[in-house]
Amino acid sequence: MAALLAIVNTFLTPIIQLIALPVTLITLGLFALVINTLMIMLVDALVDGFKIKNFWWALIFGIVMSLVSGILFRVF
């Protein structure tokens, strides 16, 4: 699951963020959370045994993942 999420975040997310740049600018960056949530839901659809109940749980997971990633980036 983690490997597929890393692959999706590395290759697919930047392309989608570039396409959605106007919407992201209008929403002052909040649409980036929606894109991150959609990528998590994509991984959920592709991986058996990894289940996210709905959009809101995926959004919370994405926020927590972003916070932990930011903290680890600053530490290391």
C-alpha cells in the first residue's frame, strides 16, 4: 500500500496538480487537499485489504499524512 501511494504521489499527483492549478489558486491551496484525498481514494480502489470508508475519512488521512510528512521533513 505504501509503495503504491508513493508511486501515485510521485508520478500522478504533480500532473493533476498542474492541471488543477487555476482551481488551487482560486481556493488558496485548499484544493490540493482534495487532490491528495482523491489520490488516497485511488490507492484504496487499487489495493485489496486497504479500505477507506468515505471521502471525509480519506481527507482526514490525507491531512494527517501531510502533517507527519512535514514534521519528518523538518527533522531529517
